[in-house]
Amino acid sequence: MYHSILSKENIRKIYKKKRAALHPTKKKKLEQNIYNLLFNQFDFKAKFIHTFLPIKGQSEIDTTLINQTFFDLGATLATSITLHNPLALTHSIITPQTTYELDAYKIPTPIQQIPLDLNKLDFVIIPLLAFDNKGNRIGYGKGLYDSFLCHCPSTCIKIGLSFFEALPNSIPKEKHDINLDFCITPTTIYNFNTI
């Protein structure tokens, strides 16, 4: 398969293009399928969940309905805030009343920030560009999520969301990379805990 000879950067470019090429109607249908599988598989009632907010212009999965359903289930939600000097992530609890502004990467960022205790996390919902059958993921290449995930409790369940199925060959893994526990696509729930 052709992915075996590609670097992470090349895979990143391919999947950014694939995602950007999705027609809005098709994208909405795929998002609905992901939503249905996610909530059929997991019990999020009253859980502590770290979620992501889609980056404007990157054709990411729109988590608006997912996050609203988390709130409806009585979950406590948090999200990331990107610091730029030095580059790092911090985190804030969010509520349905939270207001946002776009940061330099066009990521919605809570204006008023409430500190998060990472030890309380039950789930992390993770954005990605591509993943393989072993739970390795490719993000935007800055390593920010790996740095964050290594500080989450061992019981925290890491769930990736992807428009596309697993790559046919393994993604090159680096020392700092943290694997997913699950990945949800429009057709499949991948469970990497059984590998």
C-alpha cells in the first residue's frame, strides 16, 4: 500500500486535502454517523470530558452537537487553549454559557478560563488527520496533544474522531506519541485496547 513509503508530513498533506474536499452535505452526513456511533458505544452521563472545538477553515469534524449532547447528559466539559510562547497547551472548563474568541490558529478559545484538574478526566475526545490499525494518530505535527495526554490518568479513555478509515499500514511511531484507545469513523468503532 502506498502509505508505507510516506512520511508523517506527506500523510498529513494528503488527509488535509481529502478533508477539505468533502462536500458540506456529505460532511454533515458523516458527522451524524460519527455522532450516532459515539453515543451508542459510550456512556457519557455525568462524566468529566475533555473535548475539542473545530478550527475555523480546517474542515475538522464539527463537535457542536456532540458537545451539546455532553452538556445535556450532565457531563463536565473542558477544552484546550494553545499558548504561543513557548508553544504549549493549557486547559479550561467550559459551560453552555462560555463565550469564545478565535486565537492565532483560529481555534475558539474561552474568554473566561476556569482551571482544569487533569486527574478528573474520564474521556478525551481527540482531533486528528489520520490514524492506523494500532491506534497511532497523526495530528498537526506540533506534539501538543501527546504532551497533554501523557499527564492524563491511566483510566482516562482517549477517543479519536475521523472522517476516514484506518491507514492500511502503520504510522511511524515516535517516543513521545500516545496511542488512542478508540477511534470513531462514520462506519466503524476501532478498539485498540484489544490489540
